Amino acid sequence: MPPHLGDSHRRFLQSMMSNSVMDEQQARALYQHCCDIHKAQCVPDKLDDFIETINSKLQPMFMQIRKGMSEDNGQQYYALVNMAETDVTRMSSDYADNELELFRKTMDLIVSSENGKVSSTDVLNVADTLTIKKLKKSEAEQVLNRLVQDKWLNEKRGEFSLSIKCIIEMEPYIRRMYEDQLKMCHICHNVAFQCQICDSPTCGIKIHNPCVARYFKGRVEPRCPACDEFWPYEIPGISFYISIYKST
């Protein structure tokens, strides 16, 4: 028997349609609120089952609520995704063709970078190489601001990275377009942009920054999970131990 879609599910979906993306804490609070309003049973550890019931009804409409991890803070996020449009064309109603080309070139720079980030200077330099219609520096800056406001990009200290919304919604496109350039996290096995890379020439595995912190937490000595070589990077929460082993 297919799962029943109740009023609590519908209210949750309406909120997702309004917000498009929310972190796990917000999603759990919304789940509780929807169940309270409609006097439905709320089981704290069944949020994903609750969402799966919604997804079972969204499937014929090629929509889905997906879950993904933010590379900035390691938190889980939920996003409502249009499965029928899996590339940048999904943004065509909000952005002109040359603006989308700028976004594609920004993605190119981010994917090919070592740290999953690109400077605003590099992006603005690209704006003058667009094939559809070049953008002035001021126009390119406005486009970048809109991409940040619309949650397609993150900006911090003059550097841009792909937002969690972009990673969740664009993952099929990213996997298809950048198949040979993509880095995969050794721990969670998802696409990794901001990551640390084992510097052993015979290894070279990649680990998300948040996954690094979780994997090495509580370990006496940070060593690569694949080749067992010393892990030479700063690790949040245990950098004190790294400084000891580096000095010995």
C-alpha cells in the first residue's frame, strides 16, 4: 500500500517550495511544526521517511526533495529539485544567455581549482571572454551578486564557491560535464570541491573538509585512511596534535 500523503506532508512541501533549500535543523523544526498543526504523529528520527512519502508523490511531476552536505560547515541540507531540468538551462527564466555563460565559466574555474574556490578577479576577467555577449565589469559584478542572492554561489572574502543548493540541484549536470575533473570524497563518496588531498604520490585520495574533521576526531595520530601516511594538513579540533607530530 503506497504511503499516505497527509496535510502535514502538504504543508511541509509548501514551505519547501517557498524556501527551496533549508538546513537539517530548520527541516526538523518544520517537520515538528507541520505535525503539531495537523495533529499528526511526529517521530524525531523519521524525518527522511516523512520526506520520502512526499517524494513518492512528487515523482510523476519530476520533482524531489534531496539531501546534501554543505562543504562549508558539514551540515546537512534539504533542497527541492526539478528533476526534469538537470543543467544550467533551469535558470534561463531568471538569467540572460550571456549571464548563464558567465555562470558556466565560473563553474569551470571552481571545478578545476585545487580548493573549490575562485577569486572575484578571475571571474571578472572571464566576463570579457564571453562568446554570446561580453559583460562590463560592473554588469558582471551585478550578475555575481544575483547568483549569491539566489543561492547558486557562496561568496566569502572575495572568493566564490558552489552553494549547497547548486551542488544538490546541479549534481547530475556537474557529473556529466566534469566527469574527468571531479574529485570524489574517500569518506562519504560524494563529489568534493573543497577538500584535502593526500600528498603521497602513490595515493592522492580526497576528503571533504568536514569529513576530515569527523574522520580524524578522537584519533591519536592523523594518518591517511587509504595509504596510512601522515596526514599533513590542519584538521579542525585536533590541530594541536598535528603540530606535535610535525615537530617530531
